[in-house]
Amino acid sequence: MDAAILGNALENATADTTILMYMEREQIQAHLADSIPQSFTQTLFHGVGCRSLVKGSWGFSSSTNIKDTPEIVKIAEQMASLTSQQVNFAESEPVSGEWCPEIKKPVTIEDMDILFEFIKEADEAVKDIPAIVSDSVSIFIIHDDKVIMSSEGTHIHQIEPRIICSLTVTAKKSGKIAQGREITGGERGLEFFEKGYLAETAVNLAHRVSRKIDAVLPPSGTLPVLLSGEVVGLLTHEAVGHAAEADAAQGESFLSGRINEMVASPNISIVDDATVPGGFGTYGFDDEGVPAQSTRIIDNGILKSYLHSRETASNFKTHSTGNARAWLFSREPLVRMSNTHLLPESMSFEELLEEVKTGLYLSGDKGGSADRNGQFTFATTDAQKIEKGELTEEYYLGTTIAGDTLEALKTCTAVGDDKTFVLRASICSKGESAFVGGGGPALVTKLHVGGGI
């Protein structure tokens, strides 16, 4: 990439503010069933996008050819002049530098034979477990290389290598079938797969699935529950995180207008942290050139901040939190989460069980949603009975859990320690996709439980 092309285009730009982003993305996707390759694709994207702010209005244009940069700058300026919507744009100190996570070896297409060996190892390991009849693995490898330059003086180069794996295991016994899925990943290199990690993850999943064959329907009603870290991630991302995105908060989010209010139990602190080492939502700078940071959304129960781009920050008379993110060079950035999670406290898993006394341990993320009023419905893949402060051998089918976000956070009586912490990789959709992380330690609260899925 010739940065001089971007620099020359900026020198000739006439907009009040011009931001250019050049991006190269390599995507490798592979799907294997019982260690046999089923599909394999490599996709390459590259191009440049231009945002031009002219008299308070945005214009945008993009091209897959960097040599078109001078032309797309002119088009973006013309688009801005035709737009009546007025926006504010907070000032930000220009930055320069390079950022790349500390990884040993980025995964490339030349490494696929090695990856297939790791997958074969996992396949052989799960087949030793009774009742397991099949397994599959999907791998998605992304390598982003970005250059962001602006008329304000920002010039950054950023590399973001990511891996996400989805493992599925099926068990069958006496005509009954059970299935489970585990998603793992992060901003990692080839070392992510070493030391038997994939096989260990697959074996743990296989044991959970084999137990589900004889699982029964869970009890229903409002019950004390111990939520695993991945289920907590549903709460922090879907319910709290989206409501705290400032473009939502300036509308009708249930968190709107509640800064500095007590919205949760004092043991609840939720952050959005783009600096977490290895996080799937980790980066060095957002797509407006603002340095990545850790933002306390809720601090000891008090709502302290929303997540901001420079535009929403200006509307709220505050600073950007570095959450303006675009899926590709051909998209304009939106306010998006990075790694959103609950902070750990001090209670061990055993102490959390004692806190519940009698109830359910819910684990496994099967998705869900929350509305603008904070009402949520999530699905868990696994449930286990807690009795007299201990886990029993009574397993249930997965559950649906529903409730009010603030009520669930206010009735939280205990939060787990670092050993119960989980940060899961995910791809979030909100107009366009974004790589994010979500999770936290286990926690104890009361929720309405139903289902059997």
C-alpha cells in the first residue's frame, strides 16, 4: 500500500475533516466433519473508504482501488454537500503509530495442514467417549491490515489477526440424540491451537453432550440461579452493552438519561475494554483514530458512561471512548462494543454454590436478545441442579431465561472470582458486523426459568 496516495489526497481535500481508511482483509474458512474437510475458502478484500465532513454534514465514498482515492475524496465531499442532516464531531488529538497484538505466529493459508492435524487430534479424542457419534469443526481466520489517515494529522497502521472456532458434537444412545456446540477464539496466532487446547475443549464439550442424552425437563418459575461466565456474557453484551451504545442511549434505551444513577447491585462493575490481551474485540485504535481504552459502563452499581464515537461524544459533551468501528473499508463506522464483560469479585465457585443453596447452575450460550426496555430472553444449553449448596448429578435440558436487566443486576447477591471468568468470541450484527468479546465471572441472581431445549 502506497501511503503517499492517501497523503496526497488529504492535501487536496477541501472538507472540514477528512478521514481515510485503507484496509486489506484475508479470510480463511474451513469446515470439517469427523476430521474430513467439507469446505475450504480463502477470500481477499482490499480498498479505501473516505469520510468527509462539510459544514456539519457527512459524505462517504469507497473504492476497491487505492488509485481511486483522489476521486472518492471528491465524491464524499459532494455527497456531504447534498446531505441536510447536521452532526457534531468532537475534537480528538491526532495520533500516529503502529499497533499489532503480541502473538507468536499469525495463521496463514500455509498453516492449514497443521490446523487439520489439531482438528484430527480433537476428533480422535471425542470418539473415545461413549455415545459420541459425530463431531464437526468450523474455523474462521481473519487477518486485517489497516491504515487510517486524517486531515487532522492522524496516521496509524494497525494489524488485527483473529481466529474463531465452532465445535459441534453429537451423541446418540437408545434412540435418543443430543447435540452441543462450543465457540472459542480470540486475537491469537497459531499458538492458540497448541498444547492440545482444541482436543481438550472438544472433550469437555463431548462430556457435557453425553450427559444431556438422559437429561430431563428443568423446573420452571422464578428461581435462584448461578450463571456461568458465558451466560453472563449474554447479559453484559445483549442487555447492557447494546443499551449503553451512545447512539441507542440518545434514543429510547432503558439506560438513557441515567448517568450517575444506581442501576445495579454494588458488586456489579461492567466494562467495555478494547485493550484486553487476546480478546476477539481487541484493537489499538478505533476507525476514527481514537486510541483503544477501557470504559467503565457500570462502576460498583452506578452507571458511569456510555460507549461513544466522536459524533455521539459531541452530542453528550464528553470525549470519545474509542468505539467507532467499521466492518470494512466500504462501510461507515458505527458505535460498537469491543470486549464487554463483568469484572470479577472474590467468591470461589464453591462459595457461589453455597450462596444459591437450592437452585440451578446454568451454562452454555445459545443466544438471545434484549429489547430497548431492558427485557431479555436468553437460551442456555445446559442446566444442573444445585441442592444444599452443592452441584448434584441431576442434569436438565437447556433452559430459556427471561427477566428485566436492571432487576437481574440489582438482585445479584454474589459475583465470582478470576477462576470463574470467561471471555467468549462472537460476531455481533447491528447494521453491520463487528468482532466482539463478551463474558465475565459466574454470578448469582434470581431469574424466570423455563423451557427444556
